[in-house]
Amino acid sequence: MTMITPLSKQVFDYTNYPKRESRLFRIAFVLSCVTPVLKERLPRYLGRYFGKGQRYSVRTPHDAYIAVDQRNVDHYTRMQRVGGWDDHVLST
């Protein structure tokens, strides 16, 4: 029988994520808008291979900032491209 142990709450230091977009994100966003075949794949590769160690956030239409995970830049470019931000993400 295995026991499930509770995890300790992780503290997130948001001060390490400046409130500005990086050049890499802007490039990934523009490329996702003009390349129909690579809308998701190209931003993901750019973030994973060239964005290591970068920390920044993107601004939502509701003036909130979301810290960008470099391994999943494709999700953030899609959110900006279609103008949709999930309500459960914003409320979190």
C-alpha cells in the first residue's frame, strides 16, 4: 500500500519576470501569424531552443500579466493571436 503525502506549497517569485515581452516572443508571434503551417510548431521550437534562461511576461487584454514558460511559447502566441485568454487562467 502506498501512501500519498501532501506537497508543500511552492512560492512563486514573480519579480523575476519583467513586465515586457522579449524579442524572441515578438518574433515567434509574428511568425505564427504569417506561417499557417507552422503556427504552433515554430514558436514552440524557438522558445525551447533559443529562449532558455529568458524570463518575461505577456500582457492580457485585462491588464494582467502572465509569466511565459519558454517550453510552451506556442500557447502564449496562440492566445495573443486569437485574442482569447482562458478565464480560469486569468482568475488564477
